[in-house]
Amino acid sequence: MAARLSLQISMAIAAAVLVSSPSHAASYSQLQAQGYKTSKMARSPGGSWGWTVSNGQKHYFCFSRGGAVQIGKDGLAVFSTAGRLIRSSRKLYEARTGDSVSSFPRYEDLMAGRPEPRSVGSCQLKR
């Protein structure tokens, strides 16, 4: 009985902490509209790819959505879930799928800190 009551109290405290803490999340489009500047693409301390977006006072880390990217004129690559860049043949991809990769983001733009909003996932306030 005492163990059950202790578990209920612990769960109530955990729920109160989770509900009361703000998420500090923002969208990349909103931050851009507010004049925030985007850094070059880099890894977070946790190993995820993304960009630091800052206005000088507040700093957010915006995660990359990953996926396929164009490299140069004839290259194609995919970011794996582990963050590795796996290169492939653009011509082979287009021949097999019938799709063009021209709509994919350019690797050079992502690395230089010029991502399109569709390439950016959630943004979290850095502490």
C-alpha cells in the first residue's frame, strides 16, 4: 500500500514538472521573420545535424530534417538516421524512380547555412 502511494506521488510530481515547464520551441520560418541569423550546418552536442539560429541574445538549435540532397550537378546523397552522408548516383536514382532530384535541397546551401524552411525541423532554445 505504501509503495503504491509512493508511486502515485512520484507520478504526480513528474506530471506537474512536465506540464509546468515551457517547451521553448519555435519554427525556423518565425525565427527568420524576426531577423535571426543562421549559422553553418553543424552537429549538436547530441550528434544531430542542424543550425544555430541567433539574434545575438537568444540562440536556438534547429534540427535538419535530413533526407536526400543534391551534390553538385550530378551527385545525390542521403543523410542516414545516424547522420552519415551516403552518396549515390543521381542518374541511377532518376532512371529507377522516374523522378527528378532538382527539387531536393542543395548540399552546398545546407552546409553554408542557407537552408530552405522545408529542410528544417524543430528549433529548440539553447541553454
